[in-house]
Amino acid sequence: MTNSFSEDQVIATITRLTRPQLTGFIQAEFIRPHQTAAGYTFQRIDIARIELLCDLSHDLDLDETALGVVISLLDQLHSARQERAALTRALAALPPDLHAQIIAAMMPP
């Protein structure tokens, strides 16, 4: 099972994706595939992101501007979730009394 896909493989995998759409997604930097001498290579996460972009553009009829806003918000949400998970791990590693103090300080008055 490969983890790297060519542009042709991506278009064959995502049947409703056209080459001009893929080019547009790359130019708008909605996806950032690796560029090699042979062309772009895509990872599985790129394919999932392209499928989401196709869902948003086809099913919700979002234009490039709206796609940019939505994908930016989703990226921010994903980043916040990663930061929250890291904070949760850091809190769990603290001594119980300090952990309890921090949790208590975070509670609304």
C-alpha cells in the first residue's frame, strides 16, 4: 500500500475532481503537495483534504473565496484541538495538587 500518490492517481481516486480544480486548490494553497522533478506527490492527508474541498465546492457550491474562509476556520479548529490535547497531557503529568489548583483556577467564578 502506497502513501504517496501522483496527480493522475489523485484524479483517478477522486472521480469528481478535475485537473483544473486540483490546480486551483494548489494555487490557492488549500493543499500543499510535495513538488518533485516528476510533478506533485500527494499524501493520504492531502487526498482527504481534497475530498473535503470537493464536498464543500460541489455540495455546498462554495466559491474559492468561501472555500478559503471555511478551510482556514477548519485549520484553526484543528490546531486548537491539538493545542488542547497537548495542554491536557501536560496537566495530567503534573502532581495532583497542582493539577487540581489549575483546574480550579480555570473554573468560572
